[in-house]
Amino acid sequence: QVQLVESGGGLVQPGGSLRLSCVASGIPFSIYGVSWYRQPPGKEREWVATVISAGSGTTYADSVKGRFTISRNNALSTTYLQMSSLKPEDTAVYYCSMFVGGVRAWGQGTQVTVSS
């Protein structure tokens, strides 16, 4: 059974940067794609970015393109989300997710707050 644990969230000023991490266990990590989602306060959860299993293919939501970078280290079973030029509208709980065995698995989430 896949387990996902996110970390790295916190409070940051507008224009600042944060790096989120997601460690996976219970699966052969390298063969699966990994995605980041976020849920702003009072809104629906939305997709942010995906990195494919080979690690070289990435896609981003238009709202974060050019500011966020998703990457992975298969040796550490870890996925990263480097966030730069943060805006107040990036405030949300961020989740990593993997689609394994026909089921979408989620981590517990990590809070990111962008505020002065």
C-alpha cells in the first residue's frame, strides 16, 4: 500500500520561495508518475504539476508555469515542488498524489501560506 508524506510548507512573504518534498513508500516508486495538487481555503482541490516516471517529462497548470518546478529523485523515492515568486493566491494545502493500481493515493498535505 502506497504511503505519501509531504513536508516543507510554511509561511512565506510574497515573492519568496519554498521547496516542498513528498516521500513515497510501499511501491516501486520509479515506475509511477507523481503529481502535486493544492486546495486553497474555501475552494476545490486543483492540479498543480505532474512529473512522469522517467523524470524528464513535466507538465504544469497555467497558474504556476514559469514559477514552480517539479522534480524527482528515484533513489530517494522523493518528489519535490520548488516554488518561487510566490503570490498570496498560492496559499493552500499542497498534496502529492500517485495513481497506483487504479486508485489515486494522497498524502496528508502541507500548508503553504503566502502573506506579508
